[in-house]
Amino acid sequence: MDLTCANCQKEIFLPPEKIPNVPRFALKCPGCGERIVVENEAYAKENKTAVDKEQVRQTKSIEPDFFPPGANVAFLFTINEEIGLKVSEFFQEKEFYISTAEDVQEGVLKLRLNDYQLILLEDREEIAPLLTEIHSWPGKKRRNVNCLLIGDRAPSMHQQEAFYRGVNFYLHINDKDRIDDLLEQCLNGFVLYNEPWTMALMVEE
């Protein structure tokens, strides 16, 4: 993999055996020490191919979601009924429309057909194809979607876990009693995350 440091323009070659099998990773520039964030396109492509082959084998036909133009829509995929109910109620109070899927295959197809402002997934092994689909999106599309994982791998708002999983925020499933406060933090944090891109677009216009 060929990389170029945005700070000092040093060209870096990363051999295949040194590339971690994750959607995104970071390294320090050997020239200036600047932190470089790398989107692992090979990971997304390889995993997306596996998902596509499975879907060809067993294709499900679905129609695009229909919501009012300009509406905020949250795609929620949870197994835990209590968590699913809590997050659904929270986003409905925030005037989000809710979209769900009966299974992972339908979820992948919905992610391909529709534009969602927020995606929340329960962190289980079976949701890997959903994450793979999200990781395959081009940067501009991905930046516009607030992606959340909720599971038991790390404490709530653990930045490193979120970074390595390729999402914006990670929440611990046992924090359901304060889930409203955590989700509020995720919404506010995403606004701050997107602020530089919003300002750049305003300058371009």
C-alpha cells in the first residue's frame, strides 16, 4: 500500500503483511511523526465481495423506504428488545423516522437502497455484513451518516473501539438506564465531527 503524509508529503510504502485486517487503522509518519489515518479499501472490497456472493445465492426483493422529503431517518438493527424499544423511542422523540429490517440480508439491501442520517446496530457477529456495507461507502457518503454500535466490547463512548470498528460512537449495552443521555451525546458529537466539512462546503460555495 502506497501512502503519502499530508503534513510533510513523505511517500510511505506499507507491505501487505503489515496491513491489519480492519476497515481503518492509523500509523505515525516516519518523517514528521504526524498521525495518518488509513481507510483500508482492500478490507471493504474483500468483505463486500463475500456479502455479494451470498446475496446472489439467496436474493430477497425489497422496496425502497418512503419517507417525506428532507426527513431525518434512523436505521435501527437490534436483537435486544429492551434496547430496541429504548432507542426507537428516543429517536422518535427527536423527530426521526424509523426504519428496521427483519434480518441481516434485508438490512444490507436497505442500506444500499436508502440514504439514512443515522444507523444504530447491535454489535453481534451476525451484523458483520451490515458493517461491511457501510465500510464500502465512499468518504463523502460515509461522512454524512452518524453510525453507532451498541454492544459489550468496550465502555460507552470509547473512541478507540469506535475508530477500529469504523463507526462514530460505541455504546455499552449495559448502560441502557442512561441510554438517552448517551444518544444525545452521540447526536451532539456528530454535529461537532461534521463541522469542519460543513464549513469547507460553505467556503466552496
